[in-house]
Amino acid sequence: MIDTLIINAEEKIMTHMNINDITELYKCYPVELIEFCKIHNLKPPNINSGNGKALSAMLYNPDKFWTRNTCDEFVKKFNIKTKDSIQLFNKHSQWGIKTNSGTVCGKLYIVYPYALSNKHKMRKDFKYDGTKEEQNIEVEKIKLTIKNDYIDVSNDNWQLGHKNPGSIDNTNTNLVLQPPIQAKYRDDYLFFDCLTKMPLPSKLNRLIQLNEIQLTPEQINEYLNLFTLLKTIQN
């Protein structure tokens, strides 16, 4: 297993966390984190919760990355109850602090120096551009569309489609049941299930050209890294 990780942007070398280096749970967050949260009005998880214990362990070891195995070892060593240990470590961008989520597969850490996550930036001061009544009207329209196009469609009218329309695989692994409304998407999207889909390259290109979707520089780099890796594996 690779025990080091080089972060090119910072020329920083991180090493695999050794749980033996943690002899007891941390009783408080680092002062720097507390100040960061005060400045940006963030509320980290209670340090006595499972998420808080995991977060403090990450924060006090800023030059280490965590894997599923080390997450499992941590909760087992300190008898922390959880159905999935990695969930205690990989969701901290949700409350505001930046993590490496989506950049390196299978390796988790908190970005240091501390920075705000994009999720926090998106949610801060986010408001619907209209009155509460107008918002409710739009919500009801969406709910009605879902009801008409998915819920009220007779079972007899549901159809069998391909998850990947570009594949020749005709087994159940590439088949998905769909209501008729999905037919207009079938040649342009990959389906993970009845509702969840992602655009095929040609469709994604059209969406970008029409400015219907925008990718951040970080996301573009993540896609490049992912597909470069996939191409290497297939070759």
C-alpha cells in the first residue's frame, strides 16, 4: 500500500495515519480551528460526538491522510459506535471546512491552512429570488411534474431502458426500468438508476457550449485526473 501522498499544488508530502500515534481522544479542538470557526461563523460538530472525535483526530494530525482501514481502526480502538466509520471522517465539508473530498480517491484529510468549503460558500446568504408565496408556487409545480411524469404513470407503461446507451451489454446489469418521460434522455445520458443520471460526453459538451452548466477549475482538474486514471487502467 502507498503510505505517502504528494499534494502537487503545495508540494506537500503527507503520510498514512498510524493509529498507534493516538493514545487518547482529544478533549478540545485546536485553537486555530476555534478561531477560524469564529471568524467565519461556522459550527463544527460537538467534539464528544463520533464526528467530533474523528474531526479532532484529523485536525491534530494535519500531515496525515486517513483511509477506510485507519477509520475502522480508530473507531474500534476508542469504542466509537457507528455503522460506517468513514462517514465520521468524510463529511466535514458539509458544515464549512475544506477537505480533499473528490481529489484523491480513498485518502481523506482536512486542507491546511484551513479554508472554507465550496458547500459553505454556496449556502451562505443563499435566498430564493422571489417571495415566499412565489417559491411555494414553484415548488408545487415541480411536485406536480414529478407526480404526473413518474408517480401516476401506470406500471404497464413503464419501459426497459439501458443504463449506458453506448454499451452492447444487454444483461440486467445494464438495464433499468423507466417511465416514458425518460425516453427523451436515453441517447444523451448514463443512468445509475431510474432518476439519477449524468450526461454523456457529447451532451455535456452541448450543455457547456450553451452555458447551461459550468464547471469550476477544481472540478475540471478532478475530471481530468479521473479519466486519465481510467484510461491508464483500461490500457
